[in-house]
Amino acid sequence: MAYQIQKAAVLGSGVMGSGIAAHLANIGIPVLLLDIVPRELSKEEEAKGLSLEDKAVRNRIATTSTQKLLKQKPAPLTAKKNLELITPGNLEDDLEKLKDVDWIIEVIVENLDVKKSLYEKIDAVRKPGTIISSNTSGISINAMAEGRSEDFQAHFLGTHFFNPPRYLKLLEVIPANTTAPEVVEFMTGFGEDRLGKGVVIAKDTPNFIANRIGTYGLLVTIREMQNRGYSVGEVDSVTGPLIGRPKSATFRTLDVVGLDTFMHVAKNVYDQTSGDEQKVFEAPGFMKKMVENGWLGSKSGQGFFLKQDKEILELNPETLEYQPAGKLKTPSQEMAQQQKGLSAKVKTLVYANDRTGELLWSIFSPVLRYSAQLTGEIADDIVAIDNAMKWGFGWQQGPFETWDAIGVGQSVEKMKQEGQDIPAFVQALLDSGNETFYKEVEGDLHFFNGSDYQPVPVNEKAIDLKRYKKKHGVIKSNAGASLIDLGDGIALLEFHSQSNSIGLDIIQMINFAVDEVEKNFKGLVIGNQGKNFCVGANLGMILMEAQDDNIFELDFTIKAFQNAMMKIKYCTKPVVAAPFGMSLGGGAEVALPAAHIQASMETYMGLVEAGVGLIPGGGGNKELYIKHLKGMPKGVLVDYQNVASKVFESIAMAKVSTSAEEARENNFLNFVDGISVNSDHLIHDAKQAALSLYEMGYQAPKREKVPVTGEPGYATLLLGAEGMHLSGYISEYDLKIAKKLAFVLSGGKVPYGTLVDEQYLLDLEREAFLSLVAQPKTQQRMQHMLVKGKPLRN
């Protein structure tokens, strides 16, 4: 049977249920969101004279949850209009509607009997072939499927999303014993390709994979903190980015998750295990006391941390009183910072003979052994375990990758000296004469399966550039970028400077890449797999030249950047930009002139130069204005002033989109540009877009003159800016920047509607940029951004 999901239903509209509904709406799937019928009227409903029989009252819970999606932070919706795809209802009046959906996701209370009762009702109305899944975080999938019809059982499985569903990559798919293999296969593909998730197949065991190991790790950390006399702040200072874990480290993570939620997850494993394992999952007494006190973390205003005025206080678990937050400072931390790469840093830390090393070894050792003991029980292989921890808990390295990093042989030797039992799986690796869980075989990654090595399964759409370059080499490279042959006649220009910021090295590679592609390729993709696509021009370099009064040098560089952008625009072969994450300033300027933009769903795009006292200098003003003009419906008389005002506001206010969809609403993307939901597939999707354009007979755009608003438009923009200054929205210096921007966007001293050459607009832009960069206040803003990482309003 060929499965298709065109419409879905989410049952349960709490934070998780509404978040899943929002994520489905983000990818264009209409969703029915159902919840229980209220038992009593709210005060507002009483005031309106409504009764419990009114539809508005009966749908109130789901309706309220739907409306909350617009206010939640981080935003569950990629665009507010996606809310139109969510239809609220209730579990009594609207169950019949389930016969029209292709996927039913249950996200109700974690109670087996309540879930089974609901499934009985679903079974009576669903059409055969409809997939049903539970978002449970720990109730047995097999137990839930018991007693249902054969078709229900064949199409039932667990789909465990992580919160918040839009942002967290992990989706655990948990088949029941009765789930048809083709349903598991379909949901895996659908999860990766449409939902944009990293899918792992988990076994039906308590808390599945990520929560089982993650909860164990957190509880081991708390135990070691107590046993060894560390403070909450000290633990957090070394269990975050220092070891490749999220900034929230240990206790901030617990505060964000909520202590009540965490205790529930821990109790679930405690109730289903025994012996030493069970002891670890018993939460310590002080945490139970915290729950009794209502100190649940962020949602209650205090937990392990409490913000008082501007000071962050930490909880003392012994006294349950708050004290100033502390940090660990030891020689090994200094030594680790000098190491290259996470693996070397972690290895330096865990074997260090100081308080940092002692703490980290005491946490790593049990968690690594526990992960190895569970291999085969919670998942079929180590890849699923490593991926679950990376995608669900934000670890940069999974347990087995960590074990490889610190040296399996060396760590096992230390564990044996301490009298620890070594899991059979690990001993088997060492007995076979191997030293790592992962190894490269002819350029491809293989993993140890208990007796031998087999290839790590990879979705063909997930291109790993680091591995790809190792295997296929590069055409040309310098410090800032590399040109790679992606195959099928498509080349890739990869930025890899610090923060992917644009300097002369990247500009040189853009020029080389366009020339090379015009001669020998069908198309070019500009993309990379750094933390962000590109955060703009090299601000440090610009500031240094400006402070040295090297305006001639800066003029040369800005001109070179503008010329490279024009080269992208008028390349005779299609150029596809693949932005993701922060695509700011120069990053947006690289994408705007491309023949096509294939953006990741999480793309935060904007021309933000005003924040550092500048205006865009690489053609961004002109390109955004042209993109707005081209976005106007054909045959409609264009109001150039209206277009110029919108672009002016976007650049002057340094607006940044909160998603690729919002970037489209802001005209950084047009209606034919693409959005990839799965960021791992972005390079593949961009390559396909370039091939498609080539095969359709791509022709470079013709050079056309641009209509501008001229002097009347300049006056109008100025009036708006002065109004904002008088209202206190912008400072006097902001007004000065706004005047320069207004002059550039209006096309200078020409009549309204004058057609001007692109080069004329670029020259205006460059002059304005250079006059601003010489100003002391702009240099102060740039300095502040470089040192503090945030804008200065001077």
C-alpha cells in the first residue's frame, strides 16, 4: 500500500500536542486539533451568557491552545498564517472527522487506561490504512495496541517528538510487535523528508533511547555532585559547551524542562527497572523537596537557579537556600582550550588530575558503560543511540563517539583499575583487536555491530561535506572558501572562514567559482555546513582599515564585493544560494542576486548593517528593492514609493526573519525560491534546483534599468525617519544613517520614476558606506559589536 499524509489529526492540545500541530501546519499539512470538552464555564463564558452546550465552549481548550501558538517563544509557527491550517475541535463532537485523515497522533495524558479507552473510540471511526501513533515518552507501545482491531495494530506505532517540535531534530519511531514493516519504513522516510527530523528506530523499552540515557546521565551527575561536594554552578560550568553539550549544561537544562516533568520521566524508568540501575533513577530527597516547594524551574520562576535583580543565584542542595552562582576554574580547562577539536579537548579533561577531571570522569564513566549495556536492548545499533543523544539532547558527540574520542582502550584500563564491570559489547570490540567503535573504510564511515563493522546507514539526500571532500577532494581552496565538484555537473562553493564572514579570500573564490562554472559546469551552489550560512562581512577587518584611515583600501574591497555579487547575478549558468541559520548582512547579499534561493526552514535573514552604523555595501539595498519590485503582481501599476518605503523600513530597522517563510514574506525569497524542512538535505535540494534550472534551458537575466523614486521619494523617506526620531524610536545617529539609506534607495537627485543603471545605484551605496565607516560613532558601534556581540545605540 502506498501511504500518503495529506491531512492529520492531533488528539490532545497541550504544549506538546499544539506544538506538533504547528509543525505539521508549517510543512503545509492541514490538522484537526482535538481536546476534551470542558466541565464548567469560564468567567468570560458566563459573562457572555454561553452554556456548556455551545460549540465555542466545547472547543475552548483546543481553541485556546491554538491561539497561544501566536504568543509562545520560541515561536512554534514559522509564519502566523500557518495557524489557518489548524482546526480546533473536541474529542466528543469531532471524532467522526477522524475518518477523513491519514495520520492520527495521540498526545493525551500519560495514562495507559485513558489512552486505551480513546483508541477504542478511534478504532470505531477511522478508515482502514490510517496510521495512528502515540507521542508517549515512556508507556509501552505494545501494551497500548492490545485489544485493538488487526488493521489498527498493523498501523499503530510510537512517534516520540522532542519539545519544542519545530526546533528539536529527534523523532523516535517505536514499532509495536504488530506494526507492519511498510508502515515503519514509510514513517521513517516521511519523518526525514517531510517533517525534517532525524529519525531513530527505538525498541519498546522504558523511555526509549534519548530519555533513558539522558535522564540516567543527569541523575548520575547530581549523585556525583553530592558525593564529591561540588556546587550547582560548578557542575554547570564544566558540563556545557566545554564538553560539547548545550549552554544549558545540567541544571539549567533541568530548569528549562521543568523539575516535575523530569521527575515523572525518571519515575517511569524507576518503576520498570531493578537493582543498581533502579537506584540511579530514584531522585534525591532534595529534588522531591523542591517539587513540594513548587520550585520547578523556569515556569515557576525558580529552580536550581533564581534571578534576583541582576544577579543569578544557585541553589545549595544541602540547605535549600540560594547563594551566588560559582564556577570551576582548574588548569585542565586552560589546557583543554588550547587543544584543537572537541575530541582532544574532552580527552584532556576526563583524564585530568584536578577537580574538573575528577567530576567529568565520574560522570562519563557510568554513562558510557550504561549506554554500552543497553545496546541491542533499546536500539539495534550504536548509531541510533549516538544520533538520539545528539538530536534529542544537543550533544555534539554521542556516547560511542565520546568513547572513541577519549580512547576505548585507555578508558577501559582505568575502569578496570577502579573495579568497574566492562560491558560485553565493549570487551568484544577490544578482543577483536579493534580500538574504535567507528572507523573509515574507503572514505565511508562504518560502525562496530558487536562482531564486525558495517556501513553507517545514510539517507542519500544527506550530504556530509567534510566526508565528501575527504573522499572526492576539492577543485581549489583558500583560507576562506573551497570549490568542490558535487557531481552531475554541479559545483559547490563552500565558505569556511571564521563565522563564514566575507573577506577578500571569499571574494576571490566567488570570482574563480563563477568563471570555472561558466566554462566546465552546469551550475553552482553556494552553501556550507558551518554553524551559520554567513554572518556578514569581516567586521574586524573593516574596522581596522577604517581606524587606520585606509578608505582607499576599503573602497577597493567594497567594489570587489559588489562586482562579485554582480558576477553571481549575471552568471550564464544558474547559481543557487543555500542559506540557513544566520544569513545576515553580507550573507543575505550573497543570496539575493542568485538565480534561485534554496533556504533551510530555519533561516534568519536580514540586512542588519544599521546595527553597526552602516548600510549594506555589497548591493543589498538595490537587490532587495528589485526583489520587492519583481514580487509585485503583473499588470498592476507599481507604487515605487510604497516599495521603497518597505525596503527602507526593513533595512533601517535591521529586521531579521524568524524563519525562511518569514523571509519570503519580507521579500528576501520570492514565490519560486525553495524551502528545505530538513537542514541535512539542504545541499542536495540546492543541487537538484541548480540541475533543474540548467535542464530547463537557464538564461542569465538581461541587464535592465531600475525605476527609482528620486527626490520626492527621498523627501518622503526622510519625513518618516524624522518622525521616528521625534517619537524617540531612533537616536540622532540612527537618523543620520537613515538619511544615507534614504538617498541610496531613492536613487539620489533625480525625478520620480527615473530609470537608472544598477552600477549607478551601487556607486551611491558605496559612497554612503564609505562616508559612514569613517565616522567615529560608526566605529564605536562596530567595536561594541565585536567585543560585546550586541548592537550599541549611541
